Amino acid sequence: MNSKIAVPSSDSWTHWIEILVGFAGSIVFVVSCNHLPFGHYVDDIKWVLLAESFLQGSVLTSWSSIPMANTSITWGFGFLLTPVVWLFGRQELVFKIYSSMLMVAGLGFFYFSVRRLMDSGGRILLLVGLGGVSYVTSFSGNVISESGYVLMWGLICFFLSRVEAGILEPKRAFLIGVFMGFLFLIRNIGGLVAISVAGMGLTFFRKRIFLPFTVGGLITSIPVSLYIKSASGTWSFYAPYWKMGASRGVGFYAELISNNLYYYWKGLTCMTFVNLPELMPSNSFLKSIFVVLGFVVMGRGLFLLKEKLFGRWLIVYILGYLVVLGFWSYQAPRYLLPAYPAFMALVGMGVQGLWKKTLTRWALIGAVCLSVRSNGPEIASLIKKSVSQPVLIPHTSEMWLRDNSTPDDVIVSMDIARIYYLAGRRGVPFIPSHDVASFVEGAKKNGVTLFHFRENNYVGAAPGMSDPIAAQHSLLRDYLFQSKLFEPVYSNPTEKTTFFRIKSIPAVL
């Protein structure tokens, strides 16, 4: 009688690796959550203030001396912050840990959405790529919308991945629609998640599934979108950014897309799973190898995933995301984060079958070792900074303002949200003007008493684009430092801040 010796499934030991890497990655995320002090991004403060406004039953911009609806930032992440602000108040370390755990949960849901689609080698690469890469860890603790996006996106992936098991009944389809609508409120690019269901074909478009899905999405997103439209005149917070290149020709867009896609693809292939800058100085030839290798591995992953319903959804999502980034007005690593897990899933699928052969198995182990070696020092540096520096950004300047002004004073500052959060003073970011004289005249009409300037590094605009916010910041610098109409009253070189007031000596305007 023929008999076969039972070969233990590779899952019997990879489960332990999954648990170990997942647990270690979660600990790293939480411990490194303070590597950037709260307030480093102005947006982190804005979202906390938005949550405070929600708790007070208001949707007005709390830091503005002119009552207006808060349409300067997307609302979705503010909703996610509301419970923790309600429970803990202004506890910045709690905000950081909370944001870190949002990302951990989102990445965990995503991993369990795709792990069954790949073999042991792909799972190991995906686990390391999600939990052991300095690119991802660098966002831990940043109280910004990406952490909320990753959570909601991971949840949606988890539910959609179950469609092939035939368990997407109408109630669950409605819930997915609600999640998708909320994801749109966190970042408008989340609309791609809904559009990508087209990749799932007629299976998803059955009436009993698609109708509750659509209703759930509209119920969640339409009320807020209608309010923002009525208050600001646009449907989207990002509308002004899209208009930046609206009048350009075909040649401009061709150059924009090629520049943007190369920037983001180089980042994906050369600064994530294997962090080349940490290993050696810039080497164009080596970069080219990794750029091409990324195409090959991801291309194979695309080919294998297209046989799965969820795989086709993932393919449409990431390709659509890259197209949007190609047209985007700015270049910054954080914009790529919502697409990075999908990229790593395609890489995991792209190495399908290599774990079964001894030679290629050692190649995959070598890739993991190279990843750990290239990302380890940066992760260690993030942890060291996290445990050694204050939670809040240095704010001696804001304390001076609090002690040398009254709550009725109006401040002009490009960082007015930070001013309000740290010093309790309201104002406006800028005075509409065409020269310094009209700027001063407008300031006097609005009762401005002090002008604040901080040197800031803005996200770089894409080639051929100009950033109107950065241009406004530069204009404010020229007005305050080069005009004889202002005099400094406080300066802090360490924090790169200066406060000015209008000179009391009458000036001919």
C-alpha cells in the first residue's frame, strides 16, 4: 500500500513569525511615537482643535478672529480624534499613542486581508515591509490624517477580502459603504476605494449588494460635503490644489506626471523595504536596478492577483492612486503612505513560489536581512529621539505672547492655529494685500496688534508648480523684515520666531 509522509505545513511555524513580527512592530510603533514633537505639523494641532469644536457643538474655526466655518482641513480625522479629546483633553502623548495604534490596527487588518493570497515567503516580506521599515515607522505618532486613513482602509480591505467567501450580505455591504464614505471625509482620495470596486466585476454590482453599499457611502459623506460646498464654494478641501495646473497644456501635464511618478516610484523601490541611502551614498546605477526590479516583482504580483476578486480591487486601487499622484501638485513621502501597503502586497505576491526552492529561498532571506540592515539604524534613531525629547514642540515664543497680550488682541500669523493652541490668542494667517501699504491698512482695519513670523519648511511643489501658501509666507517675511513700517518686539533665534508691531511713528503710506 502506498503511503505518503505528511509534510508539516509551513504555516505551522510562519504563524509564530507573524505573531513575533506583528508584536515587535507594534511595540516599535508605540515606542517611537514621540520622534516628532506635537505641533511639528500645523495640521496636527488643527485636527485636535477641530475635535474640540465638535465637542462644543460648533464647526467654526476656533483660532480665527473672524467667525467662519472650518473648511481649512478635512473633517474625517477630526471625527476620529473626538473621542480621545473628550476623554483626555489636551494630552499630546495620548494623541500620539492613539494615532500610532490607529496605524497598527489598520496595517493589521490589511495583513489579514491578503495573507491567504500568498505563500510563506510573500508573508514574511509583507510583514517586514509593514512593521520593520523606517519609512512607515517615521509616521508613527504623527497626528495627521494618514493614520486614520490607514485604519479605515485596512478595515475596508478586511471586509472586501471576504467577498470571495460569499459572505457579503446586504448589511455588510452597507457597512462597507459607510466606511468608504468616512474614508472620503478623511482624505478625498479615499473615493478611489469606492471606484475600485469596478475591478470586482458583476459579483459586486449585484443589486442586493451594490444598492446598500451606495446608500451607506452617500449617507456618510454627502451631509458633510454639502456643508463644505455651501460654506467654502468647493466640494473638496483639495479643490484649490487641483486648480493650480488647470490651465496648463498637454506638454506640462506629461512632464508633471513623469516627474511625479518617477519621484514616488523611486521612493517605493529605493527607500522603503530596502533603504538604499542608509547603505551607501547615492548611486544612480544601483537605484536603476531597484527601480526596474520593483517593476518586475510588482508586475508579477499584478499578474497573479488579477485572478482574485479582491486582488482585482487592490490592483485598480493602487494603479488609480499612482495616477492621482502623477497629477498632484506636490511631492512629499507622506502622500504615498496610503498606497504603500498595497505595493508591498503586490511584492509579496510577486515572489510567489520562490520560497519552495532552496536557492530562491536564501535570496528572500537575504532580502529580509538587507531590509533589516538598511532600516534598523533609522528606526533606532527614531526610538532614541522619541524617548529623549519633549512631547510638545518648543514654544517659548508663544508663552511670551500669552504673557504680553490680552485675549482680545488680534494676531497675524501663518501659524495662527499653533498660536491659539499654545497661547490662546486668535487672529488671521494673512491680510489680503497687493503691497506693504495695503497690508498695513488692512491690518489696522482688522484691529491687528501683533505680527508673528516663523521660518517654516513647506512641502515642495511638483516641478512647474508654485505653492501659494509658501509664496504668502515669503511675502509676509518681506513685509515684516524689509519694510520700515514694522519693528520687532520679541525674537527667539532658537525657535526661529519674531513678533512685530506697527511702528508708532506715523508713516506716509
